[in-house]
Amino acid sequence: MVRELPRMVRYLKERGTYVLFNTNGTLLNRRKGRQLIDAGLDELRVSLDAAEAPAFKMVRGLDLFDRIVANLRSFVVMQRELKVTAPRVSLWLTGLKETMEQLPAFVRLAYELGVSEVYLQRLVFFPGGIGLARRQSALFDQLEARDEELLREAQSLSASLGVTFNASGAADPSTSVTKKGSRNPWSLCRRPWTLMYFTANGRALPCCIAPFSMRGYDSFTLGDATQQTLREIWNGSRYEEFRRALLSDRPHPACSNCGVRWSL
Ligand code: SF4
């Protein structure tokens, strides 16, 4: 964990920002957890990806499942002791053919840990594939009867246990892995109208996805926060042009796989 993270969270909170981040949970010990609570963190998303150690090792290649679960358990207990509800903790499972059987147990694990939100994350993959990040492991547009059954089981279990079960992008899990008929799937993206993303050196990007979509940042760098105000960037010609392209048949190349190889 970045040593200055609690101070960074505090800095943002003092400026009225909603602060969240994703973690793999391996370093979430009691001391660091307490620092994050005291700093005022709003939301903590834990990528766990499995409901048991062997499946975790298959996905992540490391034997860290028990440690992460112990960290989470102790963090939630500490929140109860302190009588605080922030940060909101959620568990995330990247949807893979190989781990779908884990899904109902994943919901149950969240319940047992006292975590009230579970998310199914759509797999991002590339044409050549990297490890399990490959087309044949993705659920998107490849749901089989057994996968659908497991999704239904997880949904009904979550409803009965009072655990919220969603997918990223405010979609429900089934919708997020079902192909929509749209000719221009990227056109559903609202990020360039709703948020800005900055790199550590001040580049303004339309989202966090574009850098994974193609090499080189220059073509989708929409401003420079070390030289311009946020208002100038937001209303600038590069942002305007990027938005116009996204609504057309010829979006920026970084956008053309959105809604196809990953969700929006
Ligand atoms: S790369 Fe994807 S997420 Fe980013 S602005 Fe384009 S369509 Fe939206």
C-alpha cells in the first residue's frame, strides 16, 4: 500500500470529495485499516475473485486467499467496534468461465464476513489473450445454461441474505454479460460527459479504460492539468471533439472495443 495513502484520502476528504479505491486486500492489516477509517475513506472495493483458496490460486497464482479473508474479517469487526459504516466495503469477482461455480459461495462468503455488497466484474480481454484474460474465459455473449443457472442462484441467494448483488456500471449481473443489439455499442458510454480522469503527471484522459485499449496516450490526452484549469480542459476543443466522435460511427480507436470486449 502506498505509505501516503491515508494522507491522500484525508486531503481529498477535506476538499469534499467522495473517495474510493480498489484493493486486493493483502495489506489491509488492522493498523492500515484503522488509518483508512480515520482518514474518512468512503468506499473500499476488494477484488477477491474466488470463494475458496484453490480457485483464488488458479486465478491469481498466489496462496493469499486465507490472508485476505482474515484481513477483511478483522476490518469489518473493527468497523463494528468503532460503530462506523464508512468505508462501504464490497467484494468483487471477475466473471470467468473457470470461476462461475464459485459465485453462489462468493455471495455467502460476503454475508458471513458482514460485507453487504457483491459485484460481478466483466472480464477485460485482448485478442491474443493474456493468461485467463482471453475470449474463451469470458462470460460476455457466451453464457451457457449452467452459467445462467449459477447467476440465478447467486441472485436469489443474495436477495435472501440481504446482500446487494450487482455488476459494474450500475448494471445487473445478467445484463452486463449479455450482448446488446446495438450497432455502436460504445455510444452508450457517458464518461466524457460525467467524469474526468487524471494521470499522476496531470494528463486529462476521458476514462481509465482508454490506456488499456491502445498504446500511447497522446491521441486521447484531452488536456494538461499542470497548464490549464479543469474548466478549460472540460470545455476545450479536444474534449468536444472526443465527445462528438463518440456519438458517431467513427469513435476514437480507443473507444471502438468498448461494449464489445469489455463493459461500459
Ligand atoms: S474508451 Fe470506452 S470508456 Fe473510455 S471514453 Fe471511450 S467508450 Fe468510454
